[in-house]
Amino acid sequence: MTNVRIERGMTIMNEPLNPPIDSKLLKELNLRALEEGRSLTTLIDEAITEYLATEKSSAPRKKVMDAYHATHAHFGEVYKKLAE
């Protein structure tokens, strides 16, 4: 049975999915969703989307590159040595 929801002005079609998940992971996900004021479904959708995108692309993820640029001034020499 397909569920429909509206998110950020877009209609999202959801299919039910009920795989077992480690209880500790589920607790952490629920906590993160609560902290960010977002739904568990949204977090899972984003995680799966990002995972699938990395499978299709060899380009580094935006979050990774943002962290790299933010720390490069301090750790640039370490990064050079790690790259060797």
C-alpha cells in the first residue's frame, strides 16, 4: 500500500518498508530526528539517497569536501602526508 505525503511542497510517494534494524541504531536515529525536528522517514530517505548517490558517483560527497576545506588550513600538511 502506497502512502502519500507532502514535504517541502513536493508530493512524496512512500512504499512501506519494514526491515529489522539494530535497536541501538533505531534509538540513535529517533534521537537525531527529534533533535533536528525531522521525521524518522525523512532521515532514512536521505541516508538511502546519499548511499545510492555514492554508489553511482566517484566524486566525494559534499559533506566530506566541506569538512576537508574547513580543516585544510590546520591539517594541510597531514593531508599531504596521508596522500603519499
